Amino acid sequence: MSRAGLSAKQEAFCVEYVKSGNASAAYRGAGYSNGASEKSVNESASRLLKSVKIQSRLSELRLAIGEASQVTLQSHLADLLWLREMAAKSGKYAAAVQAEMARGKVAGLYIERITMSGGLDIVEKVDLTALSIDELRVMHMMMEKAGATGQALH
């Protein structure tokens, strides 16, 4: 029995399932099928997949895979450094500069600024039924004034 309380075949099923995502293929890969019909394999694989112990082990395996494949800042910067070095060795200086610029951006050395020009019209629907007559008049005067001067209301 494995530490999760699974047999060797059940553990193999879990490992194969995480690799392929296919229960029937995992069932066969774990050595269960022994010439069984396709229907029998599918049904048995499905039943095995519904087991609480199997689901728990699959969660453990997926978590471990996720943690192992995570990109860290350090690994990302190291990969970019390696790419820069390879590009420079190949005489591809533009690619080397791009890799170095990417390293700088990741490290926070560069700040990208985006400037937008032109107007931006934002239309917001407001329920005016709760306003008094005086509030509506003030709003109307403000809108007329803004329209005459070309200013936006704040």
C-alpha cells in the first residue's frame, strides 16, 4: 500500500491519469485491463476515478506538478539572461538587447507610460426621478454651461 492507502496499481493509475487525462488509458497503463473489452475498461476506469482516495491522490499529484512548474521571478530572470547570452553568442545583438530589456522590465527598472489623446465619452445612466425640481434646474444649468464652454461635467 502507498502512503495514500492505494495499491500499486491504483497509484500507477493516478500517475497515468495525471499524464494523459484519460481514465481508460490510465486504467490500461496501470495494468488493469488484461484483455478486457473496451466497455468494461471504460466502466471500470470510471468507477475507479470516482473513488475518494483516487481523487485525493490526484489532487496531491496535480498540486505537486503545479508547484514544480511555477515560474518564479528568479527563474524567469535566469531564463532571460540565458536567452540574452545565447543571442549575443550567435551575433544576434537585437535579440540580445530585447532579452536584456525584458529582464529590466521584469525587474522593474523600466516603467511603460501610455499616453492617450482625444476625448473619452462616458455615458452613465442616472435615475433622475428622485431629484427635486430645484436639483433638476441646477443640473440643467450646469449642462448648458458645460455645453457652451466645451467642458466636461465633474
